[in-house]
Amino acid sequence: MPSTKSSSENSGTTTDEKYSGFTAEERAAMKEHAQEQKKAAARRGSSRAEKEAAAERDVLAKIAEMPEADRVLAERIHRIIKAAAPELAPKLWYGMPAYAREGKVVCHFQSAEKFKTRYATLGFSDQAVLDDGTMWPVAYAVKELTAADEQFITALVTKAVG
């Protein structure tokens, strides 16, 4: 006897279940990452200085596209990181400004608009040497920056690069 179940029933899901895969924002970030990889591949024949200059232009362009509140934060954080750790190279990472050592991301800025959150985030990867005991923070919510916050970020980035 032929099955009378709908295709959703055959697949093991029902119409009452919701897809719990990637959000539209996450899919967009993955697409941006793929485009970043294509740009990087196209630059393979360029000198290191040309690649780094192009990557920084990409980061500054991405920051310029952000809504004003995020843009102001990202510009200041970019300046702080460049001053505190000039050895970190700016690059785009999933469509976000990031700062890498030897191609590996150490820290990144995520605008609030990126994933529709209420605050921007300054995050650190496992490449950052922020270890402090058995547990430590690796991301910080950023709503505004005071002089004390700038000093704190400077200290964090300095520690992160070891």
C-alpha cells in the first residue's frame, strides 16, 4: 500500500517542528567568509606588504559600512589594537574586523548589528594568551568606550599577544 505520509513526515520532521539550523545572519557570515577566502586566494601572487595593505583596506571598508554606533566603537578598537599590538594583522573573519598573528585570529570585533544583538562584542580566540587559572573571559560586551575601557582593552590585547 502506498504511503500517505507527507514528505515532512517521511523525513522524520513534522510541520510543528522548527528548523534549528543556521540563522540567516549565520548563513550570511559564512557567505562573507567564503568571499574573504576568494579574495585572499586572488592575492596569493602579491607581496606580503600588498596583501596586508589590502586586508586592512577591507577591514576599514567593513567598519565604514557599520551603523554609526558600531562604527564609532570599531574605529576606536581598531586604533587601540593597532597601537597595542602592531604585530597583529587586520583581516576580515566571517565579515568581522579581526586581528591575526601568522594568519590565525587572536581577536575580533563583532558589531551589534551583525547578529542583531543589543551590544557589540570584542572577542578573543584560543590564540590569545589570556589564560588566568582554570577559567577566564574571552568575550566582552561593548556599548561605549571610556578612557578606562580603552586602557583595559590595551592591557588585554597586550596580554593576548604575549
